[in-house]
Amino acid sequence: MANNLFNTDEPIGIIDHRMLSDQVSTLLVRELIFGRLQPGQRINEAELARQLGISRNPIREAIRRLEERGLLVAVPRKGTFVRTFLHSDIDEIFSFRVVVERFAMEQALPQMTDADIDRIAGFVDAMVAAANANDEIALVENDLAFHLEICRLSKNRQTLHAFTNIQAEVQMLITMAERQFESQMAAAVDHWPVVEALRTRNPQKAMDAVRDHIRDSWRHLLEAYDREKPRSS
């Protein structure tokens, strides 16, 4: 029996033959983000080509791009594998997020209109609705949109660039972190203190709130990591 890469017998979508490598990249990133490709899993080019009904060339190009982004890892003479996050990787990404997003908040809040804050709050409303519907994909997508919007509103291209450079890794880790909360609803409402701080128009309160929110997800993720993979003494 052929190895099914995505562990499902359901169709995973039809790939248009235009810009195939871009579409394969998008597909693989989505599968990575939502855990249908597991850390450490080998990417079987031949099987993926068979499932998608295309040649291996665009698949190789897509894989090369994701290797450059650090989402896949090529091991000589063994193949290409989904990246596994080490304890140090989680620390580096989340500590960088704290710096970038606190700075984004500091720059964004003085420029935010009430409509901007309402739009940010709308992402949390959407997360709550997703939690009620047990829709993990919508929960994660709105979570990322919440943070991306704050960076966008900073109107600093370098701040936005810094965040988007790690966006795929952040989204993978957001998915992993949200699964460690008591419930999807707990993960969703964890964003409300940030909105409440924004409404005070106090930059320090807002910066502290986004820092505390990121640290909360960071803590949940590390606790799960340490339970599953205890660090050697």
C-alpha cells in the first residue's frame, strides 16, 4: 500500500498547472501550520507528485523554498523532513516576538483610530466564534491576523518585515501553543486583555499586555515541550 503523505484518504485539492511551485508551497505551508505534516516527518516527493497529479520538478522547487525559510530540513542521503522545534528554537522565536510586537505596539497605538482598535477586537470576536464552532483553523488564522494587524498599524516597514519573516514559524507555534490551553475558548479570550489595554490609549499598558500575552503562550508551549521531551541534565 502506498504511503499517504497527509494521512487521509480524502482529496486534498486540485492544483492548477499555472505557477505550480507557488501553489505547492502554499499547500505545504498550510499542511505544516495545521499539523497535518508532523515535525520530523519525511517529505516523499514521489508520493506527493502522485497525490497531486503533477511532475516532481515544481515539488522540488517548492521544497527548496521551504528549506530556505527554515520550515523543512534537508538531511544528506536521507531526504527532506519537516522541521522539529527544539526548546532553544521556541525560546528564540518567542523572545524575538516579544521585542518586535512590543515595539510595534509602541509605534502603532498613537496612530490607531477607534476603528483600528475595533478591527483588532473583531479578530478576537472571530476567535471566540471559532472556538464555539470548534474550528481550529479559523481560530489560528484570526490569532495570526490579530498580531499581524498590530505590526501593520505600526506603519514601520522593517517591523512588519521582521514579523512576516517568521510568520510561518509563528503560526506553527501558535497552533501548537493553543492546543496546550485548557480549551480553544481559553486560547481565544487570552487576547482580550490586549484589546482592553489598547482602549486605555496608554502605550505602556498596551506594550505590557502584548508582552504578557505572548509570554503566556510561550509558557504553555514550553510546559508541553518539557512534559513530552524532558531536557537531559
